[in-house]
Amino acid sequence: MKKIEIIMRPFKMESVKEALLELGIHGMTVTEAKGFGRQGGRKELYRGAEHHVDFVSKVKLEVVVDDEMLDEALETIISTTRTGQVGDGKIFIYPVQEAIRIRTGERGSDAL
């Protein structure tokens, strides 16, 4: 099993969620996040004064998938989130040693 962690633009979250649901990936965790990478923040005008905002609003979406689903899930995530502009986000992939559903005690893929 692999954990996929996606840092992306907030307005892309709903379309990624729907695309993953179509693949049969039902469990996901979403966290509001702030950060910056190469885009380095942005400038905003407030009451006529220019301010530099260092941290840009992002969404962190986490899903755990079977190894066989990884490539298809990644292709779907990338094609759904890509705009071609700086700030599209990042994807991190981690190995998952075990998953356990607390309610039933199911383990491994059955717990997903």
C-alpha cells in the first residue's frame, strides 16, 4: 500500500475528489494548508497599499491506495490538477506498512 499526499490549489479539490471516487478510491483526508514554493507568495492590495503575502492557500489531500492502483491514481491526480502554471502543487508518495479499520479490526487492503 502507498499513501499519496497531494498539495494543490483549493479550487481543484472537488474535481480530484470526484475523479478518485470514479476510480473506486473512497477514503481521503483533506486539510487546509498554507505554504509557498517557487511561486514565492503573491502581492495583494489592501486599502491602496501593496502587501506581500508569503503563504498561499493550498489544500492537502491524503489517500491510501493498493500498490496496483498507484499508477492509475497518480495519472488521474496529475491530469486533474495540472493547469501548467507555477503553483500547481506537489505529490509525495510514502510506503504504508499496515492499515487497520478500528471499528471492525480489518487489516491491509480490506481496511481501506
